[in-house]
Amino acid sequence: MPHYLIMTEKPSARKNFAKALGGQKGHLVDYDFELTNLRGHLMTLKEPDQQVPADLKAKYESWKLKDLPWNLDDLSWQRTYIKSYNPRSKRSESTKKIVDEVKAQAVHADGIIIATDTDPSGEGDLLAWEAIDAIGWTGPVFRATFTDESAKSLIKALTNLKPITSKATHSAYQKGLARNKWDFASMQLTRAATTLTKKEGYPIVSRQGRLKSAMLLKIYQQLEAIKHYVKVPYFEYRFQDEEGNHYARKVDSKIENVPFRYSSTEDLLKSEQFKEHSAVQEDARQEKVTRPPKLLDLSSLSAILAKEGFKAKEVLATYQKLYEAQIVSYPRTEDKTITKEQFQDMLPLVDSIAAVVHLDSRQLTHRTARATHVQDKGAHGANRPGTKVPASLEALQQYGPSAKRIYEVLSKNFLAMFAEDYRYLQIIGSLVDYPDFKTTVHKPIAMGWKQVYNDQNAEQEGTEESKVLGKEAQRFVYEGQNPKPTSPTWKWLKTFLEKNNIGTGATRTSTYGELSSGPKAYIQDKKGKISLTTDGLAAAIMAQNTWLAHPKTTKRVFDIFDQVGRFEMTADQALDSIVKTVDHDIPVMVENAKQLKAALGEPKKKARRKTVAKSKVSGIWQGQEVTFTSEFSGHQFTAEEIQDLLAGKRITFSAKSKRGKMLHVSGKLANQVYRKRQYVGFKAEFE
């Protein structure tokens, strides 16, 4: 009976597997198993200068433009353990310890089962192979593909294992590897942008990347459009009936100069004549329906919650915790629909979920699968409630500040597909005397799903009020203006990213969270309304006209990664696009840097630190005259201590560290070197 080591992505996943399988070890179908876990990526690519021969080390360590671009053939693409500082233990920690633990477990294994997240980017497969290579494993490898961490899904995946003959034939790994190498090579553009920015006098790290550069540049362009907007008013005749409906002539958006719009009321009055009143007539009426809105992705969800003050980074972290508890579905999905099997799994839970979010389940009468929401494609399925229904919304607060609202919004959006269509009567009316003046009103017939969910992603938010045509309309002069650019919001930005197919809902949210968090944030987010910080403005200016920031580049690069996954090209061949991007973008950034002073103002000059000269003493030490500092860490040497030091003796005293901690110090005079300068001074030995 073979013994397989099941490799999960993180401790929380291992716990879910143990719960589904009945323990850390056991028997399943035709093999024995033991569980282990990684902690995400355990290995990372070495720094560029550590991947090249010694004679190239200085070039690849450099951030200077003369040392860019790189020749990617020089890189060995070797990986190393990840080191990080643990603020709790106040020590630097390495992932080597976890790798060693996995290696020890694998000693008695006959095969390894990759059971990391099956995300569309290949990230889970990449980090699994990093660990497999790190432990030196050469035995059989299998892949378990699961849609979520429910017991049913996990057992199904572990009983339908796919053998992986090698990394070279593992499509998801190759796709993840191509993306990983591409993003690593794009580091060159961060170095170039940072070097150029600092050269202009701004000590800013200008982070550049496929998604972040596109986001920052779009915000900058919109802010510039608002800044340079000039209002151009126009005047035209319109009519209004007693019900408040406006009657206007149709405007072709392609025509720049509309013939019946005038620059002043005087020109309008001279040019057109209409009666003050006209009777209203009904031209047509038609019953129409609106289907329930599409299922939310993470960026749409976080954009909705941003208006309530929840930050994207917090929403993402809280959603992850809810997923690990099986309360919501897999976060990093690209699916827009759910499968028939997922629909059937969720169908028995509809009433329970409705009760948690305080909906009347009698409104959820459409219990058959909608073709718009349920299709035979996808893996994880769109974002939705999980298979574990919480006791109440209040019980979710333990997972994070936004947990309650995440579940409430996600559930109502999901339950909307079980409600009937929204039906309304569309009535088109016009003026009897002037038929070109028209209006359209909507009269609700059945609210349907709109009683369940308020679609905040729709162009017109909220439900429509009952309207009818009036009987008579009165003429008035309408003043309009050329459209003012929309103020940027997280919702506006994610809509732009969606239309250009840039990133997934999860990557958009995580990147936005990264850019809008911390002391070095690039984006300021105030309840969804966004602007750029000084650092963000500098990075956006450097991204202008670059291929890296162009919407089509990200789409093209994702297409390339998909080609790698289909074995239509290799991971190394995929790097040709980043080579061309770097070659194009560095000269563009050189020109962009010239705009920084106009946008940011003159750089602040660094104030010189005032140095207080320390008192020194002289004397004969080891047969030669020396001069040395007569104090150490705030302790002024006594005359007796100075004589002992000159005599070569060791002295002991108490002093305070820079943090105010008491130190017991021993030491004596010694020859020392500081920045290649030799000197004689007190050399301490701390107890």
C-alpha cells in the first residue's frame, strides 16, 4: 500500500484537510496518507547579483541606467529561502525550518500529492514545486484539483489524482513560472524609474509593475483631465410636464457641434421659436425585463464596501479568513458563473442563507438554474457564500471588521438569482406639436430581484420609482455643459480594469490594497474616493507612455502566460515580451523624469545634520603618541580611566544605550578601522 504525503498550501488548509479526512494520517481509497503544509511561498528567486558569475555581480547589483537593461540569459534563475523579520520574536526567521520539516516527513513517502490552491495563475503549483525541488524530491508527484475546501470537494479531488510526470509537462506550473520570471525581470523598470526620480532630487522608490503602473497612470490621467477641465456651457429648449418628465431632442454623441445647442440664451432666442405649451402623446409602450445582476468578484465587492470605509487590504484579508472557515467561496477565482454541480450543492442552503441576511425566502421563487449564472464551465466558480452557513451575521465579527458586510452583500447578490426577473413597463412619449421632443419613463410591474439586492454596480443605482406621462408640457431654457471628467473612485478604477481585462478580481483588490496602505502608500482612499500621494504621483508620471502601463500590455502578457500553459511556447520564450518592454520603456522614462519638477515642485534640500565634536585626549600608548575620544556611549572617561587605557589596561564602567538601556561595558584601547580609515580608540566588550 503506497504512502503519500499530501502537501497543502498553509496551516489553515491542512486543518480543513484533516477535518475532511478524519485526521493528520489515515487511509483513503488505495493509499495511506499523511498531511503536511507549506506557508505560501517557501522559496524565492535570488537577488539578480546572486544569479550571475562574479564578474557580472556589480552590474546586476547596480541601479544605474548604464547597467540596464539586463541580458536575461545571464541569470541562473536560482531560488533561496525566504528571510523575514518577526516583530513578535524580534528575530530574523527563515523558511528553511519549514522546508526541513517537510523534507523529514517526505523521507518515508512513496509519492507527493500537490494539494495547494488550484488558482488560475498557476501560483499554487509554482510554490508547491519550489518546495518539492528544495527537499530534493525525485519520486512520483500527483495533483489534486479541488474547487473549495469543503469535505466533499477535497475527498473527490484526492480520489481523482492526476499524475505529474515532470515539471516540464505540468501546464499550471509552467504558466506560473512564466509569470514569476516576467515579473522578476520587470524589476529593471522599478530600478530605472527610481534612479531617474532620485536623480531629479526626489528620494522616492518608484515601484512599477504590470497592474500597479496601469492603475496609477489611469488615476493620474483622470486627475489631469479634471485639473484642465474648462466648462463650456450650452443652451437649448426643452419641455417639462406636470409629472416632472423632460422632453428633449435626441443627441448623436458622435456629433461635436449639436445644431440646436447655443452658446448663449440670446443666440437661442434669436434662432428658435416654439410655443410655450404643448400637449403630450404616448407613442409606444412595451413590457421589459431585467435579469438578476452577475455574480460579484472580489474587486466589485471591495469597491462596494469602500464606500462604507472598509479598506481593500482589510476586505481581502477578512475574506481569506472567511474562506478558510468555508463561510465564503474561493477568493482568487476568475469564474463569472457557477457550475451545475455547485448550483445543486448550494440549492438546499438558500433558505438558511436568506435567514442569516434577513431576507424573506418567499421572494426566492426561481429555484431552477439560470443560464446567465449557471454554466458547464469553470472550476472554483464565481464568488458566493460557502457551504458552511453562519448562525448569524454578528457571529462573523471574529473574522474581521468587514466580515459581516462581506457576507451580507455577497449573499444578497447570490440570492438575487433565485428571485424573479424585474419587470417594468417602458412608455415612450412625445409632444403633439413637436414630435422630435421625446421622453421615456419606466413603470415597475414586479420588483423581482430588486427586492433582494441593490445592484450598486449598475449605472443607475437603486430601484426605479413609478412614473407616468403628464398631459401637457411647458417650454423652458435648459442650461447644460460639456461633461466633466468623473472623479476617480475605486469602483470607477475597477470598472476600467474589467473593461480592459486587466487582472482578476482578487489581483485587482490585492494590488489596490497594497498601493493604498502603509506609510509609503501611492493612493489615498477616503471611502472609495481616491487621489494620489506625492510618491504615487511621481510613479504615475514615470509610467506615462510606457508599454508596462498600457492596458493592452497586461492583456497581451496574460495571453502569453496562457500560451505557455497550453505549451504553445516555453516560459523562457515568454520573456521576450519583457525584454522588448524594458528596451522601449527606459528611454521613455528618461523623458518622463523631466516632468517631475513641474508636477512635484522643487525637491526639498536635505538639512545637514549638526555634528557635535566629541572631546579628545592625547597621550603615549604602546610607545607612540595617540589621540582618542574621551567618552563612550555618554560615559566620560575619568582621569584614572584615561591613564589605565594608555597603559593598555582594561577598564569597566556602566553606560546607557541609545534606547536608554543600562549597559555594563568593559574594554581597552585598540587599533580599529572605520570606512577604510585607521584610528586608535576605545573598543568595547559588552557583558
